[in-house]
Amino acid sequence: MFEIENLDLQHPTYWSRNPNIWGSLSDWDIYFIDKVPGCNKREAHRSLSVELGILLDNLPRKNRRFVKASALKKALENCENDSANDLLWKNHLKKLESLAISDRVHKREIKSIAIQEEIGRAEEQLLEKPPEKRKANIEDSKVEERVGEKRQRLTRSMNKQKAESFTDLITNSESYGLGDENEDILDNEQTPSVAPSTVETKVIVESNKKAVQDLLGVKCSENMQLICQYHDKTYPDEILLDLRPNSRFTKELPLNILSPYLKELDDKIENLIPSHIHEFLTQFFKQNLTGEDWHTKIDDLQCQDRNDLLMVSVIRILRRTLPPFIIAFSLGSRNPLLNLETLEKPHLNNFVHPCLQTSLWYISSINYEFGEIRTENHKNQCADGVGYLNTADKYQLVYMEGSRPNADDDKEVADASKIANNLQKIYINVVKDNIKCRRRFPKLCVFGGQSYRLRVYLQFLDYCGGKFRLNEVDNANLPRDFTEMPDFVSFYECIIKWAMLAREIMEGFEESRTQRDLQGSHILVV
């Protein structure tokens, strides 16, 4: 792994993070404002330009950090056309002006002799009062950073109630009637009930965890076991192990535990994109063409090797999803991607859902539906998008939520919470159905997506170490005009990697249908 710390960077902590969370130009500006509160736009962008120059001069060209840095440099060069970034700095300027006015007023008050004398008299009168008549009016206030506040609110939202163990959730008889006989035994008054000791309970819990892991074919690496142990000590009541880059738990993990896991995950995900696919996308989107020329190029796209099924799928995805972007870019000032007031449904239905739908269908044969979708997992809620296997099983494996371009922070937190909670329900329902059918379990994970403002976050959830494990596959910005065409490389690779992981799960289900005998299912059914 390339060591960022060896470079002569002014802000190595920003760049040493996972490149998936380097973010957009505005993300850097928010970081810089936090570090240098009185800065202006020119100072922030000058600092970014210097940092990117060092990175691009030293990073290997095929390194993912190099690709992310190149995209960020392109965004910096076109910052004058970035309306969201302009709005960020206008709001920051207003905040600085407000603070300056407050500071000037404060200084005038301090200089006022009359006020100082009044304060002195009030203090003397207060000291003369008996202690029992004094009233304490002290309030503790804390001003949290914007990112930290969102992270804490998200965690609270996900963990409002103490989670049941996964074994308890599977054996819940409300929907599947798996516990009727056990209930009859418990209702027998002649059978005394004896509460197990703490040691016995711990043994039972650990035994159940192992039984579930054996049943699901889950194998945790040594490093993953360390992460689970750390999570058990830190958050013993939580069943969700959130390992996404910006999660509270990830930021608290010691680097000597987190780094090997991130490298392992990064190697797995990045290897999903073959080098010839990356090279094709890079060369295709580096072209400087007009709108009409882009339409011609898209129409002429063909795969030379029909046996290269992934390349065939990529060509189909581009031909079906790229034209709406080209049309929007050609509208100039009426471009909906530059209009922060665009409504949620038009934004998602025109630019986000079609990309997810096409990629999932052509790569993993998953039927993705979008709109206000009601499913058995969302009693009083609607998903913006759901995806089902197009096989005999018809299991739901995908859940997606989205927002309009100018959504507030509360919307991001609410959607992230819905995604995490519903992915757990989807996972449990798939496990229950397999138990009923007495089939061998395939390698199982389910997939979440979130479109927040102009950025898409794609995730997957599986089970390991007695907990649900939520990881981020990748995230990418939606390009907004012709100057950001190179950003399509990261955007399409993000979606393709997500669909490739889903294809592995689909193939596992197909294989499991030929293995009817479910060894060990009695562990949970009886």
C-alpha cells in the first residue's frame, strides 16, 4: 500500500484516509474551513492545488488514489461552474460576517465603563446573598463539528432499541411458526423454569453464534475476529457492525486493526474491475466532444469480443444510460443537474435509478424496480428502489433510498438508518426461507444504495462474528456537465463493482438449488 505519510503534504490526515471518502471539492472545502476557520475560497483552493500537485507527481498512475486525485483536480479547475460550491462559500462568508459583527459588538460592550460598573455591582450583590438563596443557572454547551454531529445522530437512529441476537431473530415464530412446539413446552406448568447463570448464558450465546456461522458457512479472518471483539467491548448491545468509512465505529478502531481489514476489502473490490475495462472507460471518457458527437460515439459503441461477457454488459450499460446525461449537459443553463431545486423523483428517475437498474440486470440478472415501492419488509415505509433475483427464488437482495440535490442533513441520516435496518430484515427473511426449504445456504449478502444530493453510495451487508457487517463498496459523484466527463470513469466503475458482487450472490443461489439437503438446519428449527 502506498504510504501517504512519506509525502511532503500539509494535510496528510485528509489524504491518508480511504480514497472512497476523499469526496468532492466541497468536501475538501468543509475540511479546510474546519482546520482554518477564517479562511476564504482562494486560500482553500490554493492549498488543495498544492496538495493535488504533490499527489499526482508521486502516486502510481494505476493507483485508485491517483484516479481520485485526478478527478478532484478536474473539479478544482472547473470550480467556477460549481453552483453547490459557490453556495457553500456564500454561506461561509455570511457566517464570518455575522461573527465579525458579534465580535465588534462584544468589544464595544467590554469597553463600556458603565456596563463594567453595572456588572461589578451585580456580582457584589450576588455574593452578599446567602448560599441557599443563590440560584445556579449554568448550562453546558458543546459545538460539534458538522460531520461528527451527523455521524452521532445516525448511530443513535440505528440503535434506538437494544438489538436481539441474530439467532433470536431467525427463530422468531411470528411470521414462520417455527416455535409452536417450544411454546407448548414452556406453557406446561409442570415443567419448572430455571434461570441460567451468567456463565451458562454466555456459553449458550457463543454456541448459538457458532451454530449460525456454521449454518451460513461464514468464516471470519483473524483480523475480523479482532474487530468483532473490539466491537463487543465497545458496543455490547449493538448487532450492527458498521465498517463504512465515515461510521463512528470505524473512526474509533485502532489503525493496526483497521488497516489490514481495509486493505483486504480494497483488494477484493478493486479486483472486480479488470484492467481492460478500466482502460476502455478511461480512454472513452477522456475525449473532448460536443453533445452531438457524444451521441454518435455512443451509437457506434460495439464489443469486438463477444465472449467477453463483462465488456458486452458494459457497452449495453453505456448505450442505455449515458444519453440522458448528454441531453442534460446540452441544455446549458437549463441543465437539471445544475439546478439544486430539482425535485427528488425527476432527479432519481432520470439519472440514478436507470444506471442501477441496467447494471444489475445485465451483470447480475437482478430485476431492479424503482418508484415508491412497498414490500413485506417496510410496513409503513416505501423504498425508492428494490431489486429481486430473477430466478426461481425471487428473493429481494437490494434496497435503495434517494434524495433531491439540495436535501438537508436530516434526510441523509434518516435514509442511512432506513437502509441499514431494512437490509438486516431482508437478510433475515432470506435465511428463514432457506431454512423452510431445507436447502444449503449460499454465500449470502444483501445490497444497499443511497443517493444523497449528487453522490451515490453503494453498500453490502453480510454476517460475520455473530453480527451484521455493513461495508461500503464505493461512492461516486454524478457528473453534471461536459467538463466532468472523466468523472464517469469512477461513477460507472462504482456501479459495476456493486453489480459484480451481486452476481456472485446470484450464482451462489443457483448452485445451492442443486444441493437440497440442508445440513445442520435442525439447529435453528428444533
